[in-house]
Amino acid sequence: MKTDAQPSFGFRRRCLLPSVLLVSTLCTQAWAQWPTTEWVVMNAEIEKPHKKYEEWDTYIAPLGERGEIAQKHETVLKAASIWYQSLGFPEPVQKTEDDDLNVGPGEAYLGHLKRDPGGAGSSHTSDGEMLLTSNPGVLSADTPIWTLMKASAVHELFHAIQDKMSPPLTPAMRVAPQNPQCPGPRDELDTNLSWLIEGTAAMVQIRWLEGTEDVSWDHPFKGSHRAAWVQTFDQSLHMGALPAEHMERAKRPEMTALETVSWYCDYGTWYFWYAVGDMIGRTDGERVAFTRYIFEGNEPWADGGIVNVDRGLKAAAANYNAIRAYSAGLYDLFPQFVAQYLTKDRFYGDLQQVDLGAPDIHRTTSALTGGPLKPLAARAWRVRVQLPQDASPIPYKVRFTLDAADGTDRNDLHLIVEDTLIKKPMDPTAPYTDVEQIGPSGDGVADYLVRVANVAEDAAETENAEFSMRIEVEGYYGNEVTAGMPSGDVGAIAGELPPGFAVRGPPQWSCSGGASSRALFNLVTPQERGRDIERAVPDFVRSMTGVADQLDIITQKAERGGVVDKATAQQLHDKLAEGRATLDSTNPAAKDAASKARARQATKINATFVGSNDDEMCQMLLTATLKDPKGGPQSVAGAVDKARYPKDEAPVFNLEVLQQAFFDAARRGFQADPDQERESWVACTMTAEEQQKVRKYAARIGCEPVLCSPGRLTLEAAEQGRIAGTFEFDILRERTSGRCDTPLGRDKAVGHFNVHSTDDGYDDDSLFGGVAISGVPLGLKGSAAAAGAMPGAPIFESGEAMSDKLGDALDSLDLSDF
């Protein structure tokens, strides 16, 4: 513990002292030569017992058990001094044997054994006094708390080094705002600098133990049985808070030694500093030495020291040649910390629970979930999706959309789903989305940990953020109405179509689904099409940059896990850097294409509806071109003379129904199944001109004319986010091979649809893969990208394509142990 006159506490795998000396050349500057690395730890007679902390004038060598404790501290302090020196840290502000700060020839640094053996803590004061625990538990180290606390001297020595690196820090600490959410065991409070001073010292203490014990510490919230400090991360990093149960323990005088490990909550930020070292450090030494760049900052230490922290982290990343994803200081590192490290619910003191069905939607705002999001803070949701009991094998999609409220810069908000930091769209008008794909599982449940983090590119300028978030399962819904299907002619719209869809006809043309049926549709106006084209190249660049960053992270973890060697990892990093350099978000041709798209007068509808027929899956596919650039209610024929209209602007519709047999055939490669013979019914639509030609030809050969109506699609609604209407057209059974080619049967296909979505015209089409460029669907990641389905086209079951299997394998690749 760092104090003004006040108490506190105190590395990694195989980082034993000889190897430490070796890696130090990779640090920020030349080694700092300390005047001594020798230590003595003494007892003393109390001269001024009225003081808050003991002060000695006469030092007495401890005897017996206290002598053993003193010897253990001396051994640790000497080894730690050699280690710190090798990492380039300056000598400490520490009193010596003659009770001053000057190290004379042959002098050693002086530590004091605390008179009272009851406490577990040690402390260091700004005037160079080090008070070390005299509790016998430090000798046995046979409990979790003492396994941690046996290195408390390493922690206190780091405080002495902090004083040397940044003399202004101590006076800044005296006037720093206190944190009311962090009461200590003596009713003292942390300040907004404690996260830095105590958090880094706690991190160094744990790194030391990892190196000397050859263990990995990890975090108690992730199941580690090693003692470590904890805190929650809903609030600003520099104004931490204890979990509720630990807050109560801190108020109880009878709390156990293990419970005291929570103490002041800003010790819990050790995990942030630990993660930062993992991310930007290449060696065990750099994972500690990066803190030098922070404490050597020359800006004022106001407002939690964020300016110096941010600049120091950027400088360390540059000097250590950190990968691009970790190079921009707190703007990169804090969201990645949330994504990769804060992966358990217990890290969030106010976790929001969201339960959804399929289809379903949940809307929320910052105001509904605790108010504005503080700087350098995260807000979390546990999203649970319950799939239907009869869930089809077609993948379900869950979309998370984040937007900033007026007055908040969206670039400051960071969306994190599970362990992935989602890339922001380059177009500020495009939704900030992530789409996850799920298939039916044993219990039909999918869980997601979703977070929003708040940090600006200039971290010190981060302000409170207001936001909204939408979580959609499928994203397309039956429109709830009060009346059923109108009787009589289905082409006569009553304005109260039932939700979902239905098509009736012969078995081959029958398919239906109610309010919970699955649908996928897109209504694209000329304006939206132009916007999609403008977004396409920048979003492709964004997606590829995100892929490169993720591969960088995976490569770094693989190298550390021994999966690839250092040279191979560097080659991969270099290739990814070359690839990023070739990406260009500007494309003059796209602007010209966007202008041409906006000049068109037709609106397009593409829709796929998934339902059932005789307990088997079926799909209805609809495509339509409308004669109004904004859509709207209208009627469209199934057959028109396209020569009368500009290219691709003829108002016409087409509808198909695909039964399970089609998908079975697709799985076989469309090879015939000798065990199945089905009637073949085909749609038939004709313009008046085509009808006249058929009549003339039939009369000439002496046959009855086979005529079909133009068919009709009558739209009650055709707008952004909703399509509803009825349709009818003729269908004919296979014709004979006779001279007159008379069909074996005639019928009508009639039906309706009534569905809506959250699409407001600015949607990025991410629920069905986005705009595909070079075969890469945008807006999705992993297996979802591989299985991007387009409205108006069949949706195949999960696993029917090899690309889907590859995507699933990549998604399930677990490199967390690397």
C-alpha cells in the first residue's frame, strides 16, 4: 500500500532472475544502475508511539521467528531489486541503514518489521519508510492469502520506484478526489489515482509470483483458486467499485484473511494492467516494464492521470512494436480488455438479463440501464435466446445493433459480443451491428455476453455516453392483427391480413407459416440501392481490416502458446500489414454506380418465407419490381411486356414454392431419387399479347388454346420495414406429349403475406449477409458470413455447404490458453 507517512501490498512463467537480465535489453532505455541492491530488515524500539505509523530511531536485529521473517523479506527484496534494475526501472525512494535517502558506500536499503504481527499488509510511505508484515503466515505461505502476500515486499518496493519515476504523483494523490464506492477496512477511501498506483503495484506483485513460482495466476472470477484482488468494471476504471458481497465484507471487523484480499477496490485493476502487459508486451519483462512509459509522463496527474496513462501506453506499444489492434492506447486496449478478459458475468455489478424467443426483439437505452455510460466503463447484458421446440435446421440469426444518442460520438462507443470487439462501419449512417448465427442445440438455448464500452480516441476527452441498443432474433416478424383471412376472393384486400404467410394450391404449391414463421425480406428503393453501393467498398475495407486484426491477435496468442515459432509469427504479422496497406476505401466507380442507381424509378422486393407443408419444411420465394421509386400500395402483374420499360424496371412479380424434396435433391447434388415421383405443377402467366398469340397458334393447328391470366400481386403495404399483400396466378400440371400439348390439370395458387422488420431504409442488410463483394458477405462474421442467405433465394440448412463447416470450425477455435 502506498501512503504519505499510509499501508499496502505487493511476475510470470519461467521468468527467473538470470533470464530477466537477458530480456532487459528489450526495454525502454538502458539499464538503470542502482547504487545498491542489498537490503536489511530490522526491528526497532518505538520512539514516538503517538504517531499514526511507527517510527524508529534505534534499530534492533530481529531474533527467532521474527528473524526468519526478516530474512525472507531481505531475500525477496534483493532479488526484486535486481529484477527491477534489469527492467530499466530507476532506484527507489527508500531510506537506508543511516535513516536517510542517500546510499553511502556499502550501505543497504532498510526495511522495518511491523511491531504488531496480526496484520497481513505492508506499506510504503512517500518519505521512504517501508513497513513489512511480521505475521508468521508469510513463512508458511500455506494459504491462498499468504501465497499472495509473501511477495508484498515486491509491491511496496514498486511504490518506492513510482516515487522516483514521478515525484509529482505523491502530491497529486493528496488532493485527488476520493472514491466513495471504495471503502477500506479502516474507513479510508481510494482516490481516482489509486487505480494506477495500487493497481500497477498489485499487477507487478502477481507477475513476480508467476515468474518465481512458474505458475499462471488468472482471476478468481474465472475459477482460479489463487487469491487476488477483485472489482467490477461497470464504472470508470479510475473510480472502481467492489462487488456487492465484497463491499459488505469490508465493513465486517471479523472478516477473514482471505476476504481482506479485496480491500480497497482499485487493487482490483491489477487485472487491467495485467491484460495490457499481455497485449503489448513481447516478453515477460516488457509485460511489467511498460509501466515506465506511464509513470515517466510529464503531464499533470489530474483526472485519474488518464493523459499520462494514454500517452504512455501508446509510446510503449510503438517501442515494443505491438500489433495494430493494440497500438492506439486506451482506445484500443480498454475495449479489447473487456472483450478478451472480462468474459464472466461476475465482472459486472449490474448485469442486465435479457430473455428472447424466436423471432423476437429487445430495445433498450442507456437511460433504461443505469443512466449515461461513464468514461472508461462498460455495461453488460446476458442475452438468452430460447429457440422454438420445433426449430428448423436452418440457422437462426441474432443481430445486435448499437447507436449513439444525440450528443454522443458513436466512435467513442465499442460493441463487444462474447470475446469479439466488433468493428465500426466506416459510413457514419450505417448501423453499428454484429450478427451471430446459431443452430438448434440440445436444449434450444443460446447465450451471449454483450457489452458496450466507452472510450474516445483521446481517452482523456471521453465524456458520458448515451446510447440505444436493439437485439433481434431473426429480425422479421408477423404483423399482429385482430381478424383472420377474409373470405371469398383472396385478391380482395380487407386490410386485415393475418400475420405470416400462406400459399394454397396443389400439394407442390402449398406452404404456410403463422406469426412466428421465419421470413427474410428486403425492400430496396433507388435511394437505398445507391446508399448500399456507396457503403459497399468502405464496409468491405472495414471487414477485411477487422479480419486482419483478429488474425494478428490469434497469431500473437499462437506464438506465445508455442503453436508457431517467432519467425513464422513475424512473417504472418508482416503479411497482414501488407494486406492492410493495399485496402482502399475510395472508389470513383462506386460513386458513378450509386448515382445511376438513384436515378432509377423502380423499387425491388425480394423475400423468402419459411414454413411447413404436411409437417415438412417448405419455402416461398417472392421477387417483385414496383413502379414507384418509394414503393407503396399497388398491383403488379406476373407477366408484362418488358420491352416497354427501361432495363430492369418492368413492374412484374415472380413467386415460387420449394418443398423439402427440393432441398433433399440439393443435398444429393440434384441426382434423381427413383423412390420419389411427384406431380409437376408449373406457374403460368401471360400478357394480353401472349394470349392472342396462343389463340392464333392453337386455331392454326386445330387445338384448344391453353391460356393463363397475367396473375396479380396486390400490395397493401410495400414500405421500409413492412410488406403485406395477396397474390394469385394460374398453375398447370405437366402437359402431355400429344399434338395439342394439353395440360393434365389446371389450378390456381392463391395466398398472402404480412411481415415486418426493423429495417428503416438505413439498414446494412446484415441479417442476410450484407452486400457481397468478391464472394465475401459483409455484416456477418465467422460461419454466419459463410452462410449468408439472400432474400428471394432458398435458405439452405446449416452444414449443407463446406464453407459453413469451415466457418463453424474457425468460430469454435479456442486459443484462450495460448
